[in-house]
Amino acid sequence: MLSIDELVEEYGVPCPNYIKIDAPGASEDIIAGATRTFRRSEVRQIHLEVRDSSKGGQRILEMLNQSGFAPISKDTHGGSADVTFARRA
């Protein structure tokens, strides 16, 4: 497996503008492997499902915050929510 950072930096995959993460149980690891890519201005939005009341969900929110993203929409269902994050101006 390769991280998003490896794909962009080492393999020359163009930096995406919009990222949708749909990998239950692996979102935190995926985000951790994309921290440098997420800091690039080309990435404008990230969409994922998160349980913001869990410790893992809180870590995800903090990682995205540190990368310059804030939630702009949230659709709650059950114990989790589909959240779209956008780059802060």
C-alpha cells in the first residue's frame, strides 16, 4: 500500500482538488498518510464519514484542522456524519 503523500510526491500523481475518503476504520490512517498533500493549496475539499464523538474522530478533526480545513457541511446519521471540509481562507 502507498500513502497519498507517496503517490503525489514519489510517483507524480497529480495533486487532487477534491478527496472523498470512504474506508470505514481506515480513515485516520489515510489522513495521516496525506498530511503533506493536504497542506498543498490544490486540495480544496475533503469529504468523509466521521464519528466526531469518538477519540479517533476527534483525532481526524484535529489533523484536518492542522492541515487548514474546516467543516462546511454535515449530514448526521446514526452515530456518525458525512462531513465536507473546505480549505480555510
